[in-house]
Amino acid sequence: MTQPSVEPRATAQDAGAGPRRSAASRLDRYFHVSARGSTIGREVRGGTTTFMAMCYILLLNPLILSGPDAAGNRLGHAGLITATALAAAVCTLLMGLVGKVPLALAAGLGVSGVLSTQVAPHVTWPQAMGMCVMYGAVIVLLAVTGLRELIMNAIPLALKHAITMGIGMFIALIGLVKAGFVHASKGGGPVTLGPAGELAGWPVLVFCVTLLAVLMLQARDVPGAILIGIVVGTVLAVVVDAAAGPGPAAWQNGAPELGGSAVSLPDFSLFGHVEFGGWGSLGVVGITMIVFTLVLAGFFDAMATIIGVATEARLTDEHGRLPGLSKALFIDGAPRAVGGVAGASGQTVFIESATGVGEGARTGLSSVVTGLFFTACLFFTPLTRLVPGEVAAAALVVIGAMMMSNARHVDWSDRAVAVPAFLTVVLMPFTYSITAGVGAGVIAFTAIKAAQGKWREPGVFMWLLTAVFTGYFALHPIEGWLGVK
């Protein structure tokens, strides 16, 4: 005789578990978590790891954009922190929710360097951000039309690596100057060690210790080495300031301190401060070259990063192509304009996304987690006052060193590529201009190929670039011949 079946009674715990399982199931389906061999736990862990690896941008971007514009105005520190966090949050969430890939975005240091050193000294900051929006629109247009990939193929690989290296050298020099390690010389050479040929002051010591700490941690393959080094440097700065009392004026952004609460409301004072036009001091050629420089500053590294991280996450096909690459490129382009509107400069994909992939991230859910962390940072601006500029500057030098690793991809025995690559790398920091470095590299490459009888090899696009850059370098005498003041 069979026993009647008895339905198990639902408990309050089961009732609560149902919605939770349903929510998890919806997340799984939307982000294809199971389909890509991942779990929600791994995605959360990966997104958290990515944030910890790249949150240093909240300190470095304001440091680079802290200089005056043509009118002598400076962007507020609290506003810069908010703008940097806001743009990173919005753009990373966009990449996660729409692109559905484990890529996080934040302010590109190369773009910020161009805005600070080549744009702002000639215009106002709102006009500089307007130019950043223009640059973002150009990137979107290139992605939509497919020209972005065509241009990628037209520029020689060695020059692509040289551009990345040159930007790294440029960023490192900015860090050394911001830290007071390098000064403009008052006599003799163009630059000098410290203010008078020797290092001086406790803040520079803090910079040196922070730099060595990060490099040693990286040598030991410690995850989050930059962030840990910044924490160590900040603690040392607080101790030094309390013991030696160098005074607020001795530090880059004032003495490290935390006054009042660690939590505050976001400062959106920079949001929407964008102006188009009023660039008369730059001229048409100057504006064109700066926008082109902004495009180059984040153009190649972004595509290489997208493909590299996607390959690490096993999202590419057997030919190394990423399905949906056009969508990812579009989402990578649009945030560059978003960053300009926010007042944080153009956003770009960060290679630190690979740290999250290393923790198991395979979907856009990890990017959503990273974006939510950046959103939370909007309310913790006062904590950044603890970190002096000298500590943040050490991270700039480290990032510059990391970008120099591209040197291994250049065939230095082939003068046709070695000389243009060399000129590209050295002229960026020596002239304090990314444009000058790229221009010299392009002209040298086509000239050497022509001298070798291989004038067809560079291609039409490279010869067009050569003509443009030649006009850029000869702009002053051309204006003189034309009678233009």
C-alpha cells in the first residue's frame, strides 16, 4: 500500500530564498555568467579586485589637472575628485550593462597630460573640456564608420608601441616635476635634480620612499602594489609631518590632514562646464593637431587593452577577434566625451581590468561592481586630503615605467623603425608635447622609407600625416610668409 505523497511546507526562509534565487537567475541570464563559465561570486570578487587596482586614478587625475589655465584659474580639488569618480562610475557601468564585458574605464592619464600641458595654457578649462568632448565625438565617429580599425592598421606597429612609451615617459616626467624631484634649472642645464642640484625637503623623501615601496612590491608580484604603496606613503607623510613639521607650503597640495568627517556630499561644481569655441589663440591648425593628439593619446592603447583583456578572459574567437568588438569600441569612445562633460578629461579602458579577469571575472557584472565602488567614492572625497601630491606623483612614475615595457616589441636593429621610435619616445618628455613626439616619429619613418626606395610602403595615410605634421612644425614660418600674426 503506497503512502500518500506529502508536499513539503514552504517556510519563511524558503519564501525569502525564492526571490534571491530569481534575482540571481536574472543576473546570470542577462550577463551570461554561467555561459561564460563564471559565477556571481567570481564576478563580484573580480570587480572588487579591479577597483582596488585602479582606484589610484582618484588621486592622480586631479594631480595632473591641478595646473592653471590661460586665465590663471585652477580647477577645485574636491570638484576634480568628484568629476573623476563620477565619470569612472558612469562609464564603467555603461561598459558592464551594455558592453557586458569585464572592462573598467577611468580618466586616461595621457589625455589628462595633453589637456594640462598643451591645451589649458592657451585656453580656459571649460574650453579645454569642450575640446575633450570634440575628441570623444571623433573617436565615436571613427568607431561607427570602421575607420578606427583602418587607422590602427595604417600606422606601423613600432610607432604604436613608441607612442605608448613616449606617453609613459611624459607621465613620468610630470610625476617627477610634481614631486619636486626635478626642477627647471636657474643656470646650466635645462633641468636639475631638486631646486639647486640636490634634493631638499621632507616631502621629496616621502616621494622617494613611496616610489621604492611600489617598485619593490611590484617586483614581488604583490597584487594592488600601487594602492598599497600609496597607503604606505600616506602613513609616512602623516608621521613625517607630525614629527618634522615641514609646514603646509612644503607639500604639493598642502599638509596631509583629515579635517572633520571622512564623508561628504559630492562636489558637482565642474559638471557641465564645457565651452565650444573661443580657441582663437590656437588657430585652426593648432586645434586640429591638439584634437588629433588627444585621439592618439588614448587611441591605440585602448584597442590593445580591449583585445588583450578579452583574450585573457577567453572571450575572443579562434582568430583572436572579440565578438561585439564594434560595440565595445563605441562604448570606449563615448566615455571620452562623457569625461569632458563631467570635467574629468577623456575616459579610457584600464589595463588593470586584467587583475579582475585574473580573479575569474568573465562578464560585465564585474564592471558593474567596479562602477558601484566608484559611485561610493563620490561620498568620500575628504579622505583624499590625506594623500599629499608627492605620494600620488610616485604612482605616475611607476605607471610611466610600466608603459615603457613596450620597448621589447620594437626591433632596435632596424634603423627604419628604431630611429622614428626613438624620436617619438624622447621628444614627448623633452618638448613637453605628445604632438611633437608623434609628429617627429611619423616624418622620420616616411623619410627613411623614401630614402630606402620604399616610399610606397608607409601607405597613403602615413604620407598624409607626414604632410600635416610638416605643416605643424613649419607653422610659424608659414604664417610669416602669409602675413598672418
